[in-house]
Amino acid sequence: MNKLTKLEKRWILYDVGNSAFVLLTSTIIPIYYKNIAAASGISDADSTAFFGYATSLVTILVAVLGPVLGTLADTKGFKKPVFTLFMMMGVLGCAGLALPKTWVAFLAVYVIAKTGLNASLVFYDAMLSDVTTDERMDVVSAQGYAWGYIGSCIPFILSLVFALCSDAIGISGGTAMAIAFLLNAAWWLLVTLPLLKSYEQKHYVERSPHPVRDSFGRLAKVFTEVRKKPEIWYFLLAFFFYIDGVYTIIDMATSYGKDVGISDTNLLLALLLTQVVAFPCSILVGHLTKKMRSTTLIQISIGGYFGIVLFALQLDKAWEFWFLAVCVAVFQGAIQSLSRSYYARIVPKEKSTEFFGFFDIFGKGAAFMGTMLMGISTQLFDTSRAGVALLAVMFAIGFVLFRMAVRKAEA
């Protein structure tokens, strides 16, 4: 395998940038939010549910916007500007988290920031076919997640210094968090600039006189095309179910950990360990694709997550949370990067953003269902363990559907 090209490296850098905010959303942000909510008299179960509902709202917004904007972005000259728009929405939203003083306002800004992030990823993922070749997609995609994991630790560790040592530094906790949000927003923007400077859209459809109107027509055609390709259709159904568990674990792990009594310090350090361990594991999975089929590795990862969810049902000790953090690190990069590269190979390249719009619908739609079900079940049964139990079912269904997708592709 040749070394990464300059363009591949610059594409990977966006993972390094946005992963800083992704790490915040699974660590510091839920803790900070739950502490604000607790100070306002909101119970742990209700604050976890409200956070799940906010995350679900993000997935609805992106699921609606993604395919429409994706069809528009596949038009010549549109992909980079639309990507830049949502990237800046995420960056400014991240910085804006420094302003709210109430839990409701904080959740509102969080929805804006995460919508910008998730929408930008639709176009970023679709850029993969422009920046590399089919033969290199697995490795480049895995490298993106790998360097995203380790690179995000730099601003995160600096944020932890401010958050955990605010008294020693002589600043308030609120000021420390404001600095952390601004620091991560600046990091996200700065490491994205090289990609904005060098990316060029190679695969596209020609510009029409009415690109916005015509994008809706192409969207209907793409859906029809997806339904006629069983290898794509069954993969998307499988992805909907198994990625539900992955995204829900990422979004709700910290809230769940607090609910079962894990301290803030243990939560933050354990999730930092996840990033560190995920780095070599993601690099390794890229190399394993030379010896093993990516479809086999995806199935192994789904099985691994099924075991993680079962173990989490009885979790009540700090060391168990640390153990689960390591287990998640082993499989997280693999299941995300290989799903992205596998899908990029089986869809038409000139319509990659359109098809990745559907990829995002099935991915973020799953996350909507997972976080929503976890929120509802947590309030109904007054425990977040009920929601975790539902995730095991989702992984099992996803595994069965993915095997069907592989058989259709091989038929």
C-alpha cells in the first residue's frame, strides 16, 4: 500500500477536526448539561430523556435535509460550498455553547451545532470517491477515523485541564467550559482549511438551469434506483439497525454512566481512553482488509457490539465502565469506517452524495429511533437500563440483514 497522498491526508484532517466536537458531545457536553439541569431541579432520568430527545431532533433535521441537499451537491460546483456552509454552522454552534446559562438554551444551541456537524458529514463521506480510489477506500476511511480519534484528544485534554483545574487556575467552572467550547471550535475550523483549499469535485452531474428544482426529481429517481439494487437496499436496512446501537452508545454513554453512579472524572478519563485505544485499532482494521473481507470484519464488529450491550445491562462499577470503554474502542472505528467505504464502493460515484444522503437517512434515522426509544423507556421505567436492552435487539436484526445484503451482492 502506497503512502497517503496529500489530498487523502487533507481529507483525513476533517475527521481530526470534527472529532474534537464529537468527543465533546459524548463526554463533557452531557456532563455539563446534566449538571445545569440538576441545578434547575431536573431529575437524572428526565435530563437523560431530554438530552435524548434533543439528539433525536437533530437526526430528524439531518434526515430531512440530507438527501435533498445531497442531490443538489452532486451538481457540478455545489459540493464544496454546501459542505462549507454546514461545517461553519457546526463550528459556530460549538463556539456558541459558551453562551447559554439555562439547560433549555444550552440544548437549543447543541441542536444547531450537532445539526451542522451531521449535515457536513453527508458531504464529507461522499468526498471519499473524489479523493481516493476504490482499492484504497477501506484504508483511507479507516485512517480518517483513526486520526480523528487520536487527534481529537489534543483539544480534549486541554479542555479537561480547564474543566478539572478551574479552581487552581483561578477561573469559574462556567468560564472554563466557555474556553473549552471556543478552543474546540477553533481546532475544528483550522484543521479543515487545508481540505477546503485543495478539494475538487471529480464526480458530478452537469449543472442544469434549475438545480434546486431538478434535485428533487433526481432524489425520487435515486430512491427508485436504490430499491432496484437489493445489495444496496438490504445493506441500508442492516445499517439502519446496527448503527442505531453505535450512535446511541456514543450519544448516551455518559448520561447512562452518570445514571448508574459513575463519577464525572471516571467517565471523562474512560472515554479519553476510548479515543486512545481506538486509534491503533482503526489503523489495524485498515490493514486487516488486505487479508480479510471487509464484510467479515463488519459482521465481527456487530457481534462485538451485541456483547458490549449485554454486559452494559449489569454495569454499576467504575472498572466495568472502563472495560466497556476499551471494548467499544476496539470495534467503533471498524464498524464506522468499513461501513462507509463498503457503501462508497457499491454506489454510483457520480451520484455519491445523493446516495450518501440516503446513507445518512438510514444512519441518522436509526440514531433517532435509538435515542428516542432510550428516552421514552427511561422515563417509563425510571431506569436507562430498559433503553440499553432494546439496543441488543437492534444489533441482532442488523446482523441478520447484513448477511442478507452480502448474499445479494454475491448473487
